[in-house]
Amino acid sequence: MRISRDELSLLDRGGRPTLADMLDRMTFSPTRGSIELNGARMVLSRATFGADLQDELIRRFGEREAMVLLLRLGYRSGREDAEFVRRAWPNLDIGDAFTAGTRLHMVTGTVRVETMHNDFDFRNDRFSGDFLWHDSVEASEYSRRHGRATKPVCWAQTGYAAGYASVFFRKLILYKEVSCAAMGDKSCRVVGKTVDDWGRDDPFVRMFLEEVLVTRAESQPRIEADDAPGPAARAEDLIVAPLRPTLERIAEQGLNALITGPDGSGRFAVANWLTAKRFRTAEVHRVHGASSTLPRVLEAIAQALTKGTAGGQVLVIDALEALPEAVQVDLLALLKSARARPEKVLLVGLSTLPLSRLQGQGALRAELLFALSVAHVAMRSLADRPEDVVPLAEAFLARRAQRRSAAAPVIEEEARAALKARQWPGNLPQLESTVLRAALLAQTQGRITAANLRAATDDVAPSGAGQAATAGDQNAARVAPLWDVLRPLLQDGLTLDQVVSALERHALEEAGGNTSSAARLLGLTRAKLDYRLNRKGTVD
């Protein structure tokens, strides 16, 4: 066994048993298939085993139940290690025995522990601790497999810390992981207190008391619990994760919001997240900026505010730049009214145009744009979020599996790499369509291979017909968000010819009246566009 020379001088630091003491008591007997630490049987295994266990528990039981199980297993392991230290080194000072848990975690390759604060009084059952975990095996394996997490993932280690510490007190000690390297933090950080100091009404404390600290016979899966986050919630969490601090501030301050970003980037998911954060119950009105129903919607919101209807009123306007001038005036009047308090009204404007374009176009009244751009959120395309592609794909698969009451398929490593390498111009709808198609094409039950993924995209096709079919699937995914917008307008009486005419007018405006440039933008020849415009009388 090799130990770096740089580390040799550090092995005798800290209380007993030091790292050197533990290594001295460790016996490797490869011919007998045995490893022992001071007489206790140990096992050397790959770090991937724990990650596989976590993944399989999540697939089988759901995220919450998997967390409960790993917290419980970690808690039991921690208690057993604490009792082992007290037996194996019976003459230890109790303080040294207490802190030996951090050194055991290190010598077993689980994590490197840095103590920030550790205050304990065994006689009076008083404890508070603050520790940094560097190179946590749970966090690093999660990141390697799934990319960035949306919440702490070191469940077994957190349970272990609670179990180990609780042996030395007459009160339960609980740790919370308040930051996690898997979420992009520099290191994991855990804070420990007695259960009384945390407060028994604390949700984590209640879960630990009611679910973690139970016997196996008493433990029943709670996959359908109301507070268990399902796959749909996980997908939304992943979409908003990069913007969460900004969105939290917007919600806390009761601001209206402007959300810009390309089609399929998750603008509606962010609007839904803000709605849920602001209001326990709300009536949500989702309309297109050019919809003829908007005046009636504004009137309905005004009436609800006058009557004092319970819950919030949320207005989500897509294609904000298409708002007619008269509707903009009515909307501003509503927002300025005394009844439109932040706790009652939320306006969310959506646009595929960047803020600079909205400001430069002049289609929106400056007062309205200023009011919304105080809380401007710019969504990124999937091409700019490669670390989130695989977690989102897994969330989409899990959501589909839950609807079918089945287990979600596993994405193999080569397929994960292929997912990350793609640009995904259609963003979230294209990604979801592709992975669901790959799951459908999968030959091996429960596993998506790189070959399945290639067959579900237009990267490799056996013939021109195959390429056209796959390209058609991709285009359908890219057009899906547009259909969601057009459907209510078509139901209101808008015709397809009017939609096409509007697209041609917008192309001409963007091209500064240059027909050749507008034709290229629309994928037409100059002659074809000239014919269409002259036929409709658009060009003199």
C-alpha cells in the first residue's frame, strides 16, 4: 500500500486514534480474502457501487424513499462505527472517540473532512458542529453520472454523521447538508445540532423521526406521498436551477417578470415556478399577445380583484411584443390600480426576442417594458447548458415511466456522452422527443444505448428516406411550442393564411424591406416570395 510522502507527516495529527493508528491496525490478507481494522471485517469496493445503489433505489422507490433508506443505512453504519471505536480503543478520551468518526470517514476513502466549528459538552448534552466535506464520494459520483444536482445528494454520509454523533449524547444529533459539490458548490457543507435545537417541527427532523428511525417492519414505502417530488417536479427544478437565486428574489419582492429566451428553453416552466412560489392558489390566464381574448381576460382579472376573490391572479402573456397598443394601455391601467397589489397579481411577459431587441423595436410602450424589465430573466438554450442535458433526459424518461407505472430506463455511458455532444437546436421539446423515441427503440429492456439514440436522431440514417423521417421528427419537436401558441388563436378564428401573411410581413420588417433577404429568412426564393406578396397586395 502506497502513501504519498506529502501525507506522511499529517497522519499523526488530531486526536487518537489518528490516521496512523488506524493504518497500523489495518490488516490486509488477500490470500484469505480478508481486510480487518483492529479485528473488524472491512470490505474494499469500487465507489460506483454506492452510486449504483442510489440510482437503483431511486428507480425502484422514488427519490424521497431512496433518500430515507440511505439516511437510515448511513445512520446505522455510523452508530456501529462509534460503538466499534469505543470497543477497539477502550481507554480513549471521550472527545477523541467522538471526533474519530471524521478520521474513519477519511481512512475509508469516503470524504476528506475539514472542521469549521465543533463545540460539544457531553455532560449537558450540548452540541453544534459545522464541517466541510471535500471530494465526497457520493457527490463526485453523482456529478460524474448525472451532472449538476438540484439538491444535496450525500444522503448516506449525512445519516452516518448523525448515527455516529448520537452514540455520545442522550439526545439525537442530526446533520443537514446545506451545500453540496454535486450542486456546483466548491465543497459539501454539513451542520449538526441536537434534535431540540433544530426544532421538532422542522420538516427534515420530522422525516428523520417518523421515517428514518423506524424498524424495517414499520417502514412502508411512501412513493405516493403528497410532498414527494415527482419526475415532473424534478424536470421543472432542473430547468429553473441556474436561475433559482434570481427567481427567489423576484418572488420574495413581489415583482412582475419578463422572461426571454429561445423556443423550448423553458420559459413557461419558469412562469409556472414563479406562480407556485408566489401563491398557494391562483387563477392562471395564459394568452398570446395577439389574441383577441386579451381584453376579456383583463376585464375578468379586474372583476376578480374588485370582488376580492381568494387566491392570486396570474397573467402569462406569450409573444409580449405582439400586444396591441390599446391592450398595453389597459394592462398598464390594471397594474397601476390600487387593487393590483403584489400579493394578488403577477404579470409574466414571455418573448423569444432578447431585451435589447424589445427595447429597439418600439412595439412595446416604454412604461410597460420598464415595469417588466426590472425583473428580467434570460433563459439559455440547451447548447449553453450541456451539464444539464443528461439530468433533463432522465427526468423526462422518469415522468413517462411514472405515467405507465414502470421503471425508467437507464441511459448508458456512451449514450450520455452522445446526448451531451449534441447542440439541440429545438431545446427541451427536441430532447424529450428524442429520448422517448430512443426508449421506444431500445432493444434491451430498461437500457438506452448510443445506437438507440442514433436511431432516434438524424445523425445516422440508412437511406435518404430514413434521414427525411428523422429530420421530420426533429422538426416536429421544434414546431411543437409554436403549435401550443397558435392553437388558441386558430380557435379564435385566425386562419392559416393570416398566420403565413403575418410571418411574411415580419420577415420583410426584419429585412428592412429587402425582399431577397426576407426570402432567405423564410427559406423561399426571391421569385416565390414576390409572387406571394404581389398576389396578396402586400407589394405595390
